[in-house]
Amino acid sequence: GCSSGCNISPGERYGELRRIENRFNGSVNQYFLCDRGRFGYGYVNREDRPRQPLLADGSKLSLDAALDKAADMLRGRNIVGIGSPRASLEANHALIELVGADNFYSGVSATEQALNILVLGLLQQHADRVPSLREIETKDAIFVLGEDLTQTSPRVALGLRQSVKNKPVAMTAEKKVQSWNALGVRDIGQRELSPLYIASVEATRLDDVAAATHHATPEDIARLGFAVAHAIDASAPAVADLDSVTAGLAQRIADDLMAANAPLVVSGTGAQHAGVIQAAANITKALVQQGKSAGLSLVVREVNSLGTTLLGGQSLDAALNTLS
């Protein structure tokens, strides 16, 4: 259902998918699976899904006959193969082998493909700073740019909700009280939370634990991000004509990220804006320049968005142009 990569155990009965359970992985989802992952499998059992090969006229074929028929129809012709970021890498690779690398198209729009390429490059550039889901829960100051994580990556959203509890745990440790003492953590920490800042287009279901929220257009979210990077490192590009409220928020975010031991910047393709993603990378770079052990987490739309980007191929727009 998303790109988090949670480990699951599917269960079958009478040829239909009947349940999906969590499979423990200490570095990824641990004991938790979101509702989308646990209950979102209904489409697999739909009656109108193709259950066997069909010709365009609706006549049915056996699998072997269909493969022979397809080979006959495709032999010697100019072929366009459209893959999918929701399909397995093996299926996409098989399609490339069938149609050839020059005729493979990734199945996403040109805009989304450009964003995926940008995300892939930044993750490769900051490979040593990309945290696992388990590591996200240990961060003590987080800034989210342009992403409603409860919709695009619920398991990451849970990690952020867990991370805000790190401040009361740290306060408890200063009092020589063990972190497993839930009552002690509650009494000592009271309502203190680690700073979580969210800049999004609309309200999110993480806003209730955020130190501050900023709802704006993707362009203005990017401007806020670039302003935070400049506030951290003066050599980062400055933002002109920033209003006083936004400038004050940028400085507040920068101060909290700098005061943290393990700050994290989270963004992704949800806002469909390259500037938002680049701003997140600039903040991470600025923090590193100041000697901070900063992390960068970028989420993408589908389970294999980055996998199909690595496989190559052109966008769906290019495929349509080829057919026109």
C-alpha cells in the first residue's frame, strides 16, 4: 500500500486471500502493521479481476496457449511495454526482457518520474544518513516538509508519533529513573514532547503532537525550508521577501534542529514539488555542515517507485506520444 516496506505474512483459504498479518522485522515495522496494510487487500479478491488470459474479443485461453498467441502477435512488431511501480521488480524486469530496454516505460507521469529521479539521487547522495523506521523513532527533533505521512506512509507517521516521547524519557533518565517505568516517565515528563514541526498543504493527523504547523502551498513550503537551511548555515541560499511570521518560524525550527542530538528531516513526493524535496536536502546538508548527525527520510508514492526508477525507462507521457 505504500513504500515503507513493512514485512507481512499473507494467509490464503480456498484460493482467496483471507488475511494479512504482521511479520516481525526489528529494523522496519517491528510488531506493527497499519490498517492499510492489514485490511487493504480486498481488491485482490474482486470478482471482476482477470483470472485467466483473455483475448480482446473476450474469449478465454489457457496460459500456455496465451503465451504462444502473445509471442506470435508480438514477433517482429514495434512494441511498447508499460511497467508499473505497483508491480514487483521481477515482473517489470521480465517486461524489459520481452520488449527491450528502449521500449520500456515506467508507468508513471513525466512529473512523477522526475521527482522519483530527484529522490533517488538525494537518497544515494545521503545514503549514510537515511534512517530505518526503527531509527526514526529515536530522533529528538524532526521537520516534515510537504508530506501528510498519515496518508502516504502511515508506518513512518507512527515512528514520528513515537519520537516525540523521547524528551520525557530523557528527562526521566536525568532523574535516574528507568525508561520502562511508565508511571515515572509520565510524572516526570508531564506533557513535554520532543519538537516536531510540520509544513503541509492541509492539516494532518500528526498535527496534535506537533510543536508548530505551517499550512501553505508547496511553493511556500519550499521557501520555508530554504529559509530554515539558511538560518542554520549562512552559506545556504537565502530567501527574499519572507514575511516576519514565516521568518520567525524558520528561525525557531532551525534552533530546535541545531539543539538536537539526532535531528531528522522528512519529505517526499506527496506535494508533487521538486523545490520541497530539494529544500529538505538543503536543510540536511546545512545541519551536517554545522557538525550535526542529521538524517534525511524521503517517501515516494508506490511500493516500487524507486525500484522502477532504478530499472530505467521513460515516462508514461513518452509512451503515449509514441503511440499517437
